Amino acid sequence: MSTATTTTSTEATSTPDRPPLADRFADRMNPILVKEVRQAMKSRGFVGTLMLLIGACWLVSLVGSLNFGSALEYYAFGPWFFALYFIPLVTAIGIVVPFLTYNSMLNERLDDTFEMLSITTLNARRIVNGKLLTAISLIVLCYSAITPFIAFTSLLQGFRWTPALFVMVIGIFASTGLCSLALVVSTLASNRLMQGFFSLILIAVLVYCSSFALSLFEPGFWTIPSTWSTFMGLGSICMVLVGVVYLLREVTVAQITFESDNRATGVRVVCSMLMVAVWGTTWWYFQFFTLPSGSRTTSMFLVNGLALPTAFLIIVVGYFSCTERPAMSQRVRRRVLRMPGGLRYLAFPWLPGCSRGYVFVLMHLFLFAAILLLIADPFGTWDPLVIRRNFALAATAYAMLYSGIATLISRLLRARNPDCRSTLVRATFLTVVSFSAVLPHLIVATIEQVQQSVIGYTWLMFSSPWATMLEISNSGGLSEDLMITLQVLGISSLVLFVLNCRGIADSVIEMQSDQGPGSATQKGAKA
Amino acid sequence: MNETVPVELITATSELVPLPAPSRQVLAVRHLSRYFGDLHAVDDVSFDAAEGQVVGFIGPNGAGKTTTMRIIATLDVPNHGDAIVCGNSVIDYPDRVRRHIGYMPDSFGKYSNMNVEDYLDFYARAYGLKGRDRQRAVNHVLAFTELRKLQYKSIKALSKGMSQRLGLGRTLIHDPQLLILDEPAAGLDPRARVELRELVHLLARELNKTVLISSHILTELGEICDSVVIIEAGKVLVSGDVDEIHRQKRASRVEGDLHEVLLRTVSGFDQAQHETLHKWLLEQPFVTACQMSGDCFRLEFTGNEQQQAELLKRLIEHEFPIIEFHGKTQTLEDAFMSITRGITQ
Ligand SMILES: Nc1ncnc2c1ncn2[C@@H]1O[C@H](COP(=O)(O)OP(=O)(O)OP(=O)(O)O)[C@@H](O)[C@H]1O
Ligand SMILES: [Mg+2]
């Protein structure tokens, strides 16, 4: 800082000794937040929305009080007024704010301002944090704009604080979730044309999600009881949303991190943490609430609370991890080599590279199986219908199979062209998977046309998870064909594992010296 | 800050930032290579830059200038080789390198709803400057780039010249040691170019910054650069002192190389005498053509320096009234044209 500060010491005397409190406060905040809030206050988009929001609320109050006059005191108008105030708010926080967040991140990327930012002391994570914090500030601003109106509503008949709080709290979290989704979408568009396409999709999703707010008009809504379990429910919903925000934020960070840096570890660590949180919560729940063993509620609970989130995490993170470049970049490898001996091997599944990603997926699948066994014996008590067990078995087999295929494709394509882009690998993988899933259906449909007869499920349809899963839920038990399908799935996953062993071995060797297979590929590029 | 750093022992690790020493090395590029598939955008490039030096980075379109600069600015990673900025490898310690560099790309996006001061303030924050330090840095940059008058102007509304100034200002906000300017003069009018050149000169001479500057405006670089690196198709063709390159170029001239020699006689030398001289010149060895206009002769000469001197000696011996005799001095532009071969990739 030497020259810039010393040469202008004369100018400094004109500034007061201690900067104003607001400035000192702003100093501590994320620079992006400060910049974006300043920009938002000058942008027509946000200020206009805020004005419209307040205007709409005034209009509702004015028309309402003029129309109903003193009747307001006697009839249950509370819910109606609340809904009429809340819907403009939802439009603002569910559509406008996420879309502004999307736009600001997108422009940052497409205008190359992002690159300039990333060589300051701000890293990708702080940039994304700044964007998210800005979104939250705007949400809070919108909330504070309607606070007086809500206060007014609370005086009306029929208004109850529990449902109101319920929906308002969820609104904040859900809107933050939508903003983080918008951030992820903004990292997908690589040019202005794609941008139009993604904008449309995003708007559709935002409108769809915001339309849930219409359930406010359902009569049942205002009868939500003020009990312990309501707040437990609220708490769990918020926790899930926080988890989603966390994961999406990490995905955004990974997407905007330079390819030469470590994109993988953040997402994988957050994924592991979320899984542990999900498993832990379920386990805790089982300790404190003795659910009837083998009942339908228990198994539903296990499926919704344990299996679905885990499956979601594994699918999302596995898809990205297994399609990565096999080798670490030189920068990451050197950083890993600086880690103390044992630590780098412990960190193995979380380090970048498709083979390590594959190990990561397998590890979590097996851990999950172990947890299931620990919490409830899946082969006995927890599901009288056995459907869920077979579901879980098939799903695990498919997860193993697909992660294996993705890893193999990634390695094969990269062996031919080390600079092959991840998008190409992912597209190839998706094509292979969807083709193999559709093919049996096509064949069966053709045969049925020709023979004029209905063919049921056969094990030859194993490559279509859709058909297999449908068969499991229809048949309940394990038909002979399903047994064969499970065996075929198991064997092919094993074969893929064996095929990927080479890659895993390479990934271990890579971590031992600077001259690992990674540098070999780079030399290969020269040839 | 530099003044207050206590003298400490330097151990022989690349992690330590070396102590400021007179004209210490700021940038060392070592065997840098970057491939895009089969394309060798940068191929084994090496050069150095010391404190207070302006290094011109010259090459035709697609030579790999931007790619090299992006690697030094930690925006990209080389396939081979390394670049060391103030003792830190761009591969191993990008975060440390970023504190020492200011990078101005050939084009950069601008935020909407933001004025000049807010823009600089934002970047100062992004570099972690707080409170009074930040205000000082912003004021200093506003003063240095003479943007004070436009302080409250929206950055979208700035002219090209002014936004280049702002871009330069932004790279200076955290007082980096090494400035990397990618074609800063592109699209500027002559006056703005001269002003930019003066700013760069000031940065190097007064503030002792190292400036790596790429440009197509070769003649301009010749005046402000202490050394140049000429690059084509990813390879360094020549690097070193500007004068040194000229000297090398002249000395390396061999028989058969065509160049021009200009010759002038005293005015009042009559037409017949001119004809005689013209004829005589054409008979001399190594002269392949001779154009006459007034009392000026333009020779195409294929000999080396020694043979050129002998021609002059003979002219004098024949008592031709010569008042001027010189090989056309090479500009950087000529050097560039004769060094590069117009390879495109
Ligand atoms: N991301 C990339 N992917 C593929 N090829 C690239 C990429 N970036 C640069 N190149 C190629 O590398 C070569 C060098 O490009 P570079 O931009 O470094 O040249 P330059 O010297 O800056 O040219 P100019 O004077 O036109 O700016 C070009 O042939 C270019 O097409
Ligand atoms: Mg360029």
C-alpha cells in the first residue's frame, strides 16, 4: 500500500478522523453486498417493484376499508386481507428478487467482470455469498415494506399468528432457496442465446413455486394448530431449505471456480455434511419417538426422511463428480502434495477427479446401507410390504451402475482428448443413459405391435430404471424376472467397478508425486 | 508499508517474498507453455522483468500475448513451465500473486447503475482495503488518472479513452508491483494514446512499477519500453533491450539481405552530373536498383555494413559532392516486420 497512501497523505487530512458509523459497518460487510445494494437502490427494477408492492398494499387497504367500513370489526376478514397483502409480497420475493439475483450473476459472468473480481482478494465463495446476502437483504426490505399492513391485519377477526408466522418464515427461506437456484441457473448459460432459454425456464420455475402461495386461500390453512409439532414441522422445513441453499450455493461456487482450481471438494464436503445431518436427524428421531416397528408410517417416514434426501444428494453430486476430469490440475495437485502425509489419503474421496468422485458415491451408498441396517432392519421389520426394500436395492444398484458408467465415459473421452469439456462428457453420459432406458420400451412396443399381444416386464428391460421401478411397485414381491434384473444390475456394477479400478489406482498414484498420471496427460497434449 | 518491513533473513524457499532490493526481479516467466488441444498458443516462453521496467509484449494477432498475460494474472494455468511474480509461483500461490498484480484485459465489462467513484470504491473493498486506507486509495487513483471531474459520472456513459483510464485506475487501486496491460491503447485517439503513454511512463519512473504492456502500436512501445519481447505463434522470436534488438538486427545483416540506403548530393548539382552519378551507382557491387528524385538517391543495397562503408569510401574517392549517406534507420515497426514471418495459427 506504500506509495498510494503516502503520496496522498495531504488529502487525508480533509477526511474526518473516524469515518461515520455506517461506513465502518459497511467495511465489515461483503463488498459485493455493499455494491449490489447500492446498485439495487439505483436500479429501476427493484425500486419499482418495492413501490408497486407498497402501492398494491395501500390499494388493498383503501378499497377494503372503504368497501366494508365498520363490518371489518365483526367479520373474519383477517385471512382475506392477509392473503391479499401476501400475494404481492410473494410476487416480489418469489419472482422479482430471484430473477434480479440471476441477472446480476449472469451479467457478472458474461461481461467478464467476474474474472476481474476473482483476481481480487474475493474468492468465488465470497462472491456467491455476496450475491446471496444481497438477495436476503432485498427480501428483508420487501418484508419490512409490508410489515405495517400485516400489523393492521393482525387486528382483524379471524387472523391467527401461528399460520401467519408459519407462512412468513417459510417465505423467507423458500425465497432464499429460489435465489440460490437462480444463481445455479445463471452459471449454466454460456452465451446470450442460452441465456434467453434459461431465463424462460427459470421464470417458469419461479412462477410455479410462487403459485404455492395461493394455498393461503384454502380454508384449512388458518386452522393450523399452535402445537409443538407445528413448530417442529416449521423447523424441519426450514432446515431442509437451509440445506438446499447450502448445497446450491456450493454448486454455484463450484461452477464459477476456475477449472484449474478445486471445484469438487466444496460440493462434496457439503453433500457429506448434509447426508450426515439427514441420517443423524432420522436416527435421533427414532431414539426419541418410538415408532411402531414395521408399520406403514414408519416406513414412509424412513423413505421420506432418509432415502429421498440421500438419493437426491447422491444423484446430484454423483452426476457432477463422476463426470469430472480424471486428473487434478497442476495447481490442485501441488496443493494436495503440500498436505501432511496421511491427510491427503483420508481426503481422497473429496478431492477432484471422476474416479475419486466414483469412490465418493460408492462410499456414501455403502454408508447409507449401513445406516439403514442400524436404524431399522430393512429385511425384516421396517416394511411389511417389502416393496421399499426392493426399491432400495434396485435404486442402489442403479446408482452404482450409473456412477460407474459416468466415470468410465469421463475417463475414456478424456484419454482421447485431455481438453474434452465436462459438458460433452455429461451430454454423452445422459445420451447413453436415456438411450439405454428408452431402447427396451421401443423394442417391446414394436414386438407388441407386430404380435398384437401384451408383453409384461422381462429382465431384458433392466436398462430401463423406469420399467424396473414400476414393476417393483406393481408386483410387490420379487418376481423371477426382477430377481434376474437385480442380479444383472449387480454384476454389471461389479464389472464397471473392476473397469474403473485402473482409474482409481491412477488417482492414488497421482497423489504421490508431482509426476503423476496428471502430468502425463498434460505431456500427452503436446504430442 | 515497504519502509516498515524489518530486514529479515531470506531463506531459500520460493514461498518467501524477497526483500525489496535495488531493481529486483519482479516477474520471471520460465518455459511457459499453454496448449488448447493441438494448438500451441504459448510455447516455451521465457522472459524477465525488473522493478521500474516497462516491458513491451509484441506480436501479431493470435500470437499468444493475451494467453500469456492471463497466465501471469492467475486466470489460467500453464501446461508447462511457471511464472514467478515477486517470488511466488502463479501455479502454487495464486492468492499471493494476486496481491502483487494489476491486470487490465483488452476489454472489460462495466456495471450498470454505478458511477466512477463507486466503481473504484468497490474494487478497493474487493481488495480488502478498509476505512481511510480505502478513501485514500480511491482519491489517489482519481487524482492520478485525472478522473476527478468525472467522479460522479455513470461508468456506462464514459468514453473509450476515459474508460481505459478507469480500467488502469482499477488495476492500481491496491498498489500492485506488477501491472499487466493488454492492448491498453487499442481504440484510443492519438491524444489519448500519448496521455496513456505518459501515465505508463510515470508509473514506471516515479512509482517504480513494473509494467508488462502488449500492443499493436509498435512505434509507440519503442519509446516507452525498456525491453521488448517479440512473440509469434506462441514462440519468443526476440527479446531484450530495444537498442540491443536494433543493434543485433543491423549486425546480423548478411550479404543478400535487401535494405535501403539514402543518399543526397549538394543542391545545384546539375542534371547531367546526376545522370552520371546514377549510372555510376548502378555499376557498384550490391546495388540492385537506384531511384533518383531531385538531389536524392534511394538505393536498394544488398551488402552488409562493411560493404556499405566501402561504397561510401568510393563515392568520396570519386569526389561526388555527397552531404548525406545513411541506411534507412529501422523503426521498431521494421524490426517487427522483419523478425516476424506472418505465421498465423
Ligand atoms: N480459451 C481458448 N480456447 C481455445 N483456443 C484459444 C483460447 N484462448 C486463446 N486461444 C487461441 O490461442 C491463440 C493465442 O491467442 P491470444 O488471445 O493469446 O492471442 P493474442 O496474441 O492476444 O492475439 P490478439 O492480438 O488478437 O489479441 C489463438 O490462436 C487463439 O485462437
Ligand atoms: Mg489479445
